[in-house]
Amino acid sequence: MITNHELYRHLAQKNDNKIVLLVLDGLGGLPLTPNGPTELEAAFTPHMDRLAREGSCGRAIPVRPGITPGSGPAHLSLFSYDPVQHDIGRGVLEALGIGFDLGPDDLAARGNFATVDENGLVIDRRAGRISTEECIRLTKKLQENTSLSDEGYEVFVLPVKEHRFVLVVRGPGLGGQLTETDPLVTGKPPLPVQDESGTPEGEHTARLINQWIEQARNVLADEPRANSLNLRGLAKEPGLPKFPELYKMRAAAIAVYPMYKGVARLVGMEVIDFDGDRPHHEIEALARVWDDYDFFFVHIKKTDSYGEDGDFEAKMREIEAVDQVLPQLLNLDPAVLIITGDHSTPAKLRNHSYHPVPTLFWGQDVMPDGALIFGERASERGALGVFHATAIVPWAMGYAGRLARYGA
Ligand code: ZN
């Protein structure tokens, strides 16, 4: 069952109960041997286990059964937006991730500096992974020396990291279904941007962007390594309904990595700045802004990174590190705490996976169930069963008394 925003917008009501959504990226795992534990089951997590015993568990499907999600769509789902219905481009995520304030007239692309030979064939798709300082210099050079010929259009070229940058084009009537220029292999020339929507906006947008690319490549032509570029994930700002408006909750995001801040911004959450990158730094930041918001999204990245490295042990230790900071979080007295992941990243697979994600809800009015510890297999004995991840925020709102009665 996928969340119906209009219904919840209608029922949402304010109160003083605070909700924390604690996301361990890629939380779900797999046993290395059939009878062995998963990463979460193997981890020593006395606090999570107590919360599972006192609360309710289930397993969340991020997109659709059997589908392995990227972290962007998987987070949209956690925030209650069906990612199939709201397809957001990689360029949009990248732009939001560096803190660019994308507006409704903006189209964003992820850019990669590249090296081409004298025949224009790509010989290095990452321009030898130039330094971030180089990236800053080059994006400045492009910003100062490129423009769009059509009246009323603006262009922004922004550095990300190493060979990566963001291009934002701003102006009326941009759109379409635009293809990428990266040939994805070396020895081939970059491709032109093409529109697959067949609309006049799409055609116009493709023409504008191809003009800019030509100019930009001329500006870069004398560079030793980054003498060309490619654009990927071209997409418009999707104009999603904003979370604080839908649910009548002021929402804060506490995350270390840019993309997660970006998705949170996309739905209207405020991103909190803080120093440090460990779970305890994130909980300190949470404590600092506790009085100013109603809903808090706290994102832990490294569980996913270690899963992708195939490092079962390190992923398990990171889960334990999060468990150790839970008392500090609980001291803040949240009405509802959710612990989940955006998808599974079993170390066994070294990749994201489609497996449903163990999820726990804890709070005063949460019904305790048969899940006596927090883990994949224990979650099967939870009362909530298997549900779509878009149901997480609505469940939490119900537990927090933030939904009015439906009908008389
Ligand atoms: Zn993820």
C-alpha cells in the first residue's frame, strides 16, 4: 500500500510529540552461511534489542518487490514519496547535494570532466581524477567564459569533488527527456544531448545544452587533462509537495554526505550544519536543534559503505557504534523513534539489494509484539509485517498522535 499524500495532508495535526527517523544506510544484510547471523543479528545491540522488545517491528520494501534501489529513490520512499511516481534525476540530487538552491525553472546535470585525444575520442572519462582544487578552477573558468545565447536563460557551473561538477540551466520552458553525453567507454566520442520526449520544450532544451557544451569544450580545449566534459542525469527540479506542509511538522535533516542532504532539501527539510562525521556528532547536532523542529531525519552512511566493501565485520561494528549513542538520543525524549535503513546492502553481495529492510518503531503507544531483538529474522515476528517504506512516516504520525480521526 503506497501512501496517499492528500489523505494525510487532510488528517495531519500539530502537537508537541517529536519523531526521529534514524536511518542506517544499507542496514539490511544477509547471513554468510545459511545458519549464520546477518550483520545486524551479529552486532551487539542491547539498546536496539530493548527498543524492539518494547516496540513494534516489520520489514520495509523500498520501491517494489524484488527491485534494488539507489539511495536517492530509497530515501524519497522513507520520506513517504513513492519513487516510482516521483522519478528524480541524478543531476538534481547532485545539485541539491552541494547545497544549490534549485528552483522550479531549473534543470540540473551531473558533469564529469574528461580527457579526449586529438580526434575527439574520450581517453579518460574522469580526466585522471583531477584534484578538487583543479575542479574549482575549471568550473570558475567555465562560469566566466560560457553563457546561453537565448534571452532569459542563465547558467551555473559549480564544483563538486575531483572530476565532478554540477551544471544548472535556469530559464522558462525547460524540460523534456534528455539523454546523456557520456559514451561510458573510452575510445568513443561524447554523444550529443538528445530529447526523447518529442516535445517542443525538450527539443529547445537539448539545443540550448548542446550549444553550451560546444562553448564549454572550446573553453577547455587548452587544458592538459580536463580538455572536455560530459553531462549525465539531466533533469528538472521535480516540484515535490513539501514534507513540512504535508504533515504539519517542521523537519530537520542531520546527515554527513551531500546526496542525503540533497534529498532532504528536495522535500523541504532544513539541513543542519555540524562538525564531525561520527554517530555521536550527529546526536550532538540533534540535541542542539531539538527544540526547533518536530521531525528529525538522522542519516548514518558507513553501514552502506562497509556493506559495499564486503566488510561484514566493519558494518557490524558501525551498527554497534550507533547502538552506543542511542541512550543520548533517548534522553531527548522522542515520542516516536524509528530505526530502519533505506535499503539492504548485504556485505555478502557487496551491493545494494532488494531484500526488505528490518524496521522498528518505538514509542509510548506502540504495541509490543513478538520481535524480541532487532534483526531480520526477528522482524518477521513483528506486528507490522511487510509494508511499503512510504508507510513509515504515516505509521509514526499515528503513534505520535499527529493524525486526526478519519470520519465521525
Ligand atoms: Zn542507501
